Amino acid sequence: MRFIQWLTIFFLIFMLQLPAGAEDTTEVADKIQQRYETIQSFEADFTQRLTRAAIGTTTETKGRIWFQRPALVRWETREPEEAMETIVVTEDAVWDYLHELNTVNQMPVEQLLNSRTLMRFLTGSANLVEDFRVEGVWDGQEKLAEHWADSGLMLFRLVPHEPEPGMLFAYIGVEPETFILRRIMTVDFQGNGNEIHLENLTVDVDLDANLFTFTPPEGAVVNESMQ
């Protein structure tokens, strides 16, 4: 479930590069879709914060992410050292390497990405109007605005028409000058928050194909999973 939540955030990040000139939420949704269809690749630094509602704790990690169409991903958690993790999504498998444990979890893409919404993103057929209700104002906005007070971002809420356990709804923060997405936070059915802050984002870059290959390190324990 943790991994599926991560992928939900990732594909929302890829999808939500907001173009300038959107005047209302309907127009925003249409132009998001148009922009999504043009992006071939991107890379960025990230900060991820995971909040556990039941116990009131927050953990923070930092790293870098790369994406190449149609569905190649490399995600490197680099800080703190004990949380170092490399996730590589290839054409036919997902590799999740936990550095400290020297353990690799391998799973089929089809088994992992069993979310209807995620598969629509991956195939390039996602439609924001069909999958979400986009809201510019909502109850509780002030709390998030306070949380992101130093960001200067415009705020939106995405409510899935068909909610899933890993995402009841999501918040996004967009630069008003460039309409580029910089922050996103998903909330699951238990009230846990998964927040990503992107920096140094570059789209349509030439990426080394080796980024999207993975060979287990010597001596690593490899676990194959169908779940």
C-alpha cells in the first residue's frame, strides 16, 4: 500500500503541469490534460513528508526523481542515510531496493499498478475531468494555506470520482507566475498525509537509458512478489 500511494503521487505530479491562462477550474482541468499529453520526460529534486494521523508523527526524506514516457521511472531517496531507497519502474518489472537491508523487492508492473486511475495515467488516456473534481475553494483551505504559507502557491483540491484506499483526495500547490506544480499532498482513508515538494524541475530533458535499468547488487536478497 505504501508503494501504491507513492506511485499515485508520482503520476499526479507528472500529470499536473498547469499551463498559464487558466481562468476557472474547468479550464484548468482541460489545459492540464493538454499539457500532460505533451510532456515526454522530466527530472526534479524532491522532499517527501509522510504524516501518520493515528500517532501524530511526520517523517521527511529527500532525493531525486526521473521520468520517461511511456512509463519509466527512477526514484532515489538519498537522505537520511538509513532511509536510502532506489525504485526503478521498467517496462515489465518494478524494483524496490532498500540499501540498508541490501534487499530488493521485485514485482510485475501489472500486479502493482492495479489502480484504474494509475493505469489511465500510464497509458496517456487519463482525463482530469473524468477522474477528478477540481476545486479552487473548499472547507479547510485555510489550514493548508497556513501549512504552505511561505510557498506563495495557488491551491487546488482534487476529489476522485471513484476514491481509492490510497487517495481519498489530494491538494496541489501551483506557482501563479508559471503555473508549474511544486507541491502535492494526498490523503488516504485513514487520514495519513503523503506530501511531495518538487524543486529544480526540468521537463523534456534527454535522459540516459541506463537510469531505467536495474541489476540487483551482489549479495542482495531478492524477493519476488505477486502482490
